[in-house]
Amino acid sequence: MASPDNSFRKALRRYQAGIFSDADVMRCTGLSARSVRQLIKMGAVRTASEDRGAGRIRTFDSTTFKRLAVVAAINDAGFSLKLAGQIAYLLPSDDHLYRTYDPLNVLFDTSVSVDRGRKLPPRLVAPRFDWFDPDRPATADPERDWLIEIYDRRFVAQVAQKSRFRSVYGDLRKAGTEFVSWWPFHAQLIDYPSTNGEVAPKWEGKRLSADRIDPKFLDYRYENHVSDDDPLKRMAYATAKRPIFKTTINIALAIRLALRRYLGIEPQALTSLASPTASTRGRITAEASVQVHSNKVRKPK
């Protein structure tokens, strides 16, 4: 019988390959098979292979795997799959989020060049964090975790560094069914750093195929609310300071839980094959780190 450490190392080798199946996604994120199919059909996520037909196994890369963990957590908070996909995809600096909360970057010296198809990088004597320690339970890391906070079911913010960093990057319209971005994702750099100043939409970038999803799904709408005297921006940050209610989603913890399940150091997520909705999927919402806070103080009219 393989030792726990050997099994963990084998799981890390599988993770290094960067190929994730439908079964991996469902087992690790809690999304149902129907939800995964719907997200693919609507163009919310991109599969690693374009092969179709009987006998073809659908796969995803590591970025999409982590993005699906974020989508699942937002969906668990009561938002539609489409809205969850939009909020997750348009999250500012999500590439940095996915690099930070990665077991290879946490546990190994990735500055050393190795044949990634044959061996893992050298193991760090002291891992950067204890997020993937098989002997420690998964817990929130208030100093480093990234959150999504939604205030009064209207303003969507990225929050980090124990709430010292907060940036509203969009708002919900039409009774919470439409997301409008405040970040100009139509002007993402194709290559970073840029050598010629060329810009293009995120979904046409060269860096990650996972980002090149169907723009029709995004139903992308952008509004400039950068100015400090912008009325909607002022309303958003005033609401963030004193919301009547707030939905907090610890997306960093949701990613770590999905990765720990993949590595075999966390019980698999619960799923329901019957329905993709948060109310009937039966996932443990505390595990997805979704919290709703209420503030009974009324905002002045």
C-alpha cells in the first residue's frame, strides 16, 4: 500500500500535468454535471480540448479548474450560474490569485528549471504557507485571503488583506440578473510587459487559452466610474461602509478547498445530479465560505 506521503506526491504530479476532467471538477468544486454542461454550453468556461463526440473526454486546464471553484462559491451564495461566471471571469488580477493559491508555488522552489513532464521541482524545506499541509485542516487566512463582497445585492467588490484593500469592480442591474463591469477589460494588454503598446480584450489575449471564452456569453458591458466625484462610485463606497446586508464569499478558501480535494487531503464536495441551483445542490455552504451579514441600521434616503 502506498504511503500517504507517496500518494500526496503522486497527486501533485497529476496536478502538475494540468489536465482536469469533469469528474475532478464535480468532486472538487461541488458543481453538478448539469451545471458544468450548462457553463460550457453558455460559453462561461473553455475546455482544454475542442474535441467533441462519443468517446471524447472533456478536460480543463488548472486556471479553468480554479475559476470553476470560484463560480461554484458565487453560485452557492444564491446567484445564477451565468452571473457567477461573469463575476468570476471579470475579477481583476485573477491570474495573480490563481498563481498565489497554487500548491506547486507554495510547496516547491519553482525558480529551479525541471522537466515538468518527468519530475517535480525541489521541495521547499519550509513551505511558504500551510494551506496544503495534509496534517492541518483548511481554514481561512484573514491576512491573505481574497474575498468577493456584494453589498445590498448591488455593488460587487474585490476585498483582500484583511479588508485593507477594497475595490468595487462592478454592479448588478435588472434585479440582480445583469453585471456591469467598472474595469475596462476591453483594453487588457496582449503581452505583459507590452513591447508595442498593443491592446486587446482579455478574451483575445495570448497568455492563457482559458481566458479566451465566448464574448457573447459575457454580454460584456463596461461603464467608467473611476472619478472620485462619480455619483455611482460614491454611492458604492458609501454602501460598502454601511450595507444593510452583505454577501461575503472567500474565493481563496474555495480554491484551496477544491485543490485540497484534488490532492486527496480534504473530503470531496457534495453534489446533486438533479439541479444546478444553490438551494438544491446540497453543498455545505460553510465549506464554500459563504457568509451573509445583516446591518439593521437604515441608510438615509
